[in-house]
Amino acid sequence: MGGSGHSPAAAARRPWWLACLWLGTVAGSLLAVIGLFATEPNWHRITAQLQSLSLVQTWISIAACVGLLALSRRKHAETEEAWAQGALLIYVLGGLVTAVLLHYGILPQWLARGHAWLPRLQMLGLLLLHGGCAWLAWRCLYRYRKQA
């Protein structure tokens, strides 16, 4: 049991909700982008809306990942929390890196050259990797909560 007297499942509740928030924003952003491309014919309006959407999604992802990292170790503890063992922290760090790369590295190139194939492929690859990190982190926490 945790030092505060809570069960392991209760200790993983807040991290699980952070992972839900992260995964939800990734899924919501994907649906919004699909809807945007399906309904908006003007490329300049698409780029403006994509920049806003990406900024919000990036900062929510960063906040969720930093929150998960902060919650993974109690103050003055030598080891991580039980829910943070294994590959979960790798997924969180991967999500943090891909969020920053997507918004500040690949997205500006893609918006500047919207018809070039390389930025499209980079964007798609990083989006899939970022979404995969969010899903895997959520799945690890979900499994931990079911077992605890």
C-alpha cells in the first residue's frame, strides 16, 4: 500500500485520468483535422485552424506527460510508484518528445509546403507515434488499475 494509506488502485487514479485526457485530446484532434479537411476548401483557413488546434493539443499533451512524470515518484522517494514501473515512463517520454517535435518541428514545415510529400509523411509518422504513446500509456495504467 502507499504511504498515505491509499490502495494501489486509488494511487493510480489521478495518473489514469491524465492518460485519459492525453489520449482524448489526441483522438479529438485527429477527428477535428479529418473534419476540417473534409469541410474547408481554403488552405489558408485550414493552416490557421491547424496551428490553433496543434497548439492546444501540444500543451495539453505536454501538461499530461509532465504531470505523469511528476506523479511517478513521491517526494523524497528512491523508486517510482508501482503504477509507473515498466515501459510506461518510456511511453510518456516518447509522447513528450513527439508532441514538441510535431508542433515546433514538423508542423511549420508542413504548413509552409502543404503539397510536399516528405513533410506529410513525417507528420503522419509522428502523429501515429504520438497517438501510440498516448494509447500505450493509457493501456498500461488501465491494466494496472484492473489488477490492483
